[in-house]
Amino acid sequence: MLQVILFPEIHNSQIMPESSSSSFSFIDVVTHRPSRLFIILAGFFIANALVAELIGVKIFALEDTLGLKPWNFNLFGEIGALQFSAGVLLWPVVFVMTDLLNEYYGQRGVRLLSYLTVGLIIYAFLMIFLAILLVPAGWWVEQSVSQGVPDSQAAFRVTFGQGLYIIVGSVSAFLLAQLTDVFVFQRIRRSTGERWLWLRATGSTVVSQLVDSFAILYLAFKLGPELFGGLIDPWPWSRILAVATVQYSFKFIMAILMTPVIYLVHGWIDRYLGHEVAKRMKAIE
């Protein structure tokens, strides 16, 4: 049976009888609700980050997807349409998961998962690069010619083999944004207590995603190419500001729209854990 040491601050009625040979109590993490909730939230948190890294290479046109006329905005001298990374599909889930981890598991929980996620992202890309280096079977290279893909190996390499600058920029921006989010979230909660859930959830997101939206573009498309060169020319500041503003605006709007969902999920989790246990968990910073 899976067991974990349960420390006094999260002691509750689900604890198993104390062992005679130890001063600690042990619980079954599968049936212990706070532990099970953490596993579920952590699983979604890590999976979202990994999936976003993989599907984020696709850029889609929002107006065309919705059947609307292109906006052709003009921001900072850059003219373009509403085009986003496919990774934004996960943003509503990311917003909810980050808030729940902040609320119930505090800074230590978020930091633990943030560092773990960065390590797993790096591990995933290492495995992907090794897979790219494998010599493909001849029949596999030509298997999708009839579907308009003359070279499956080239397609695999282009799709999954993101540039080093993009990987470094993405991972760095993710970690910086998560640490910023938990910092702002906890500062707001110290000032307001348990009141104004919407303020700490949305407020921390507004700040952290401002960091994320600009950091990844600057590191991946300006600083990296300027320092080390590469396949692309460094982006001008006008393009970075235009693209980051559009991406950030989308995240800001989604954070506002998802606020009612935050309240619904919090209510469900409080009932699932029990209000007394939930209250003690929220007191942990």
C-alpha cells in the first residue's frame, strides 16, 4: 500500500492509526483526499505544460477559425491578424490549476511542481532530440506521400525539433511566470485574507502572464538570435511588443471569463475535502 508520512499541520480524520515504532502517522495516499487532490492537480499541471510545449509550434488564425473577417490590426507599427500559438487552447485549464494549487498547497506546492515540470520538459525535449537522431526506416519516410508529406522524417524533425532558443525561452518564461504568480497570489492573500478570491486569482495571473508573454518572445526571438545567431533574424521591438500584446490580451480576457469557474471549483473542492480540512490547507503559505 502506498504510504506517506503525514506531518501535524495536515493531520485530519483520514489518518491511519499511529505506528508503535514511530512518532509519525502514515496514510494511504490513494484514499487520503488532500493527497489525492494534489496528485490530480499535479498531473493536470504537468500534462498541460508538456502538451503546450508540443502543440505550441502550430500558429493558427483566430478569425479564419471562427469564420470572421481578418482584423488586420496595427500595433506599434506592425500590421497583422489575430494569430496565436495552439498552446492557448490549454490556457483556461492552466489558469484554474494554478489558482487551485496556490490556494490549497501554497508556495511550496507550486514551487515544487514548477521545478519538477521544468525538469520534465527538458527531459521530454532530450528524448525528442534523441528520437530525431535515430535513422528512420525507408518505408516510414515515404509512408505519407499520398497525404502530401513527402518526407516523414523531415516533418517529424520540423514539428518536434524546436529551436534551442525557443525551448530555453519557453522554459525560462514558464518558471519565471509561475514564481511570479505564487508570489503575487500570496501577497494579495496576506492583505485580504480569505476575502476576494477573484482578486488574488485574477490579480496574480494578470501580473505573471504579463511576464510570461514578453519574456518568452524576448528570449527566444531577440536575445537568443542576437547573442548566438541562428536560422532567423532577431525580431524588432515593434514585433515583440505587438505579438506579446495580442497574446497577453487574450490571456487577460480569458482570466476574467474563467473567474466564475474558479468559484465553482473552489466550492466543490471545499465540500470534497471538508470545510475544516480545506480551511487548514488554505492557511499554509
